[in-house]
Amino acid sequence: MKLLVVLSLLLCVALSVRAAAVPVEEEKKAPVPVEDVVLKEEPVQVEEVKKMEVENQMELETFPEERDTVLEMDLAEHDPQEERFGYCPDGWIRHQSRCFLFVNSAMNWYKAEDYCNQRHGSLASVQNPREHSFLQQQMTVAGTSIAWLGGFNLQNQWRWIDHEGLYYTNWYSLSSVTSYPCMYMGNTHGWANHVCSSSMRFICGRNFSNC
């Protein structure tokens, strides 16, 4: 009889303990409400997005100014006028610091000078032996045996029409300066003088500063 009472008591205790344990486990496994998760995580995400927007806006405001600055520096460093300086126009031939144009149309000395002036040059002067040899070579290539130069005689003194000093001379034949005051050159010899109204091919010259 006592044994039966003891077993009944043990069974009651066991059931009581199990009933008490189940709510605890269920309480531990209960999911966290979604509202709580959103409320806890959303403020952090919003702040990050706002921070990124601010940074992006700062970049958009900064980059155009930097690009404009670089462009202005490039334009200053690569001035088109400086790039053109030192180059001859189309059709002109460069030799050392000068440009020359060989014209195959025959004109008198005065019209030839006007033609060169319209192209911002003058009938060519010759400054040294190298330049003289260069012009002779180019005349041979162009098939020209004689051509007007910019030399003329005024008051018994030879001058260059482009106002260069006549320090170098290469006369081959010199006739009366009163009758033949204009200068020409040959492709196989030096200079000679002739009547200015005669028509012949000619050479224009200009400096880089005028190109």
C-alpha cells in the first residue's frame, strides 16, 4: 500500500515538472516579431543611404570644376598660335628659318612682288651661300632655269624688297643698273640683272614670324 502511494506521488511530480518545462522551451523558440527587426535595422540603413547620397552629390559638384580647370590649363599650354609658329603654309617650302614659294607663272617684277605680297611675303632675298644653293636645287626640281628675286637697284645701290640687309652677294653677270634695275637668279649660276618689265617665273619668301 505504501509503495503504491509513493509511485503515485512520483508520477505526479514528474508530470508537474514536464508541464512546467514545455512553456519555457516554447518561450525560448518563439520568433522575434518582424516589426522589432525592421525598427532596429532600418535607422542604420537610412543613415548609410543618406551618407552615400551626400558623398555622391559632393562628387558631382566637384568633378566638373576639376575638368574645367584641366581644360583651361591644356588650352594655355597648347596655344594654337604657338603650334602654328615655325611652320610654312601649304605650298611653301621650308629652309632653315624661312619659307619659300616657287611660282611657275611668268610675271614682270612688279606684278610678281604684288603676288607675293598678297600671300604675306615678298620676292625672295638670299641671305647666305646655303640658301642660294637650296634655291638653285629647288629651281632645278621645278624645271625653272631663271627666276626673279627681290633685289632691285635704287640710287646706284642694291637692296632687298623685304628690307633684309644685302650682306651676301653672288653676282654672275652685272649690266647697267640704270637700264636693268631688277635682279634674277639662274639654277646653274649666280645673279644677274634685267629690265623689270620682262616676264619670268619668280620666288616668294617669308619669315616664320609671318607664317
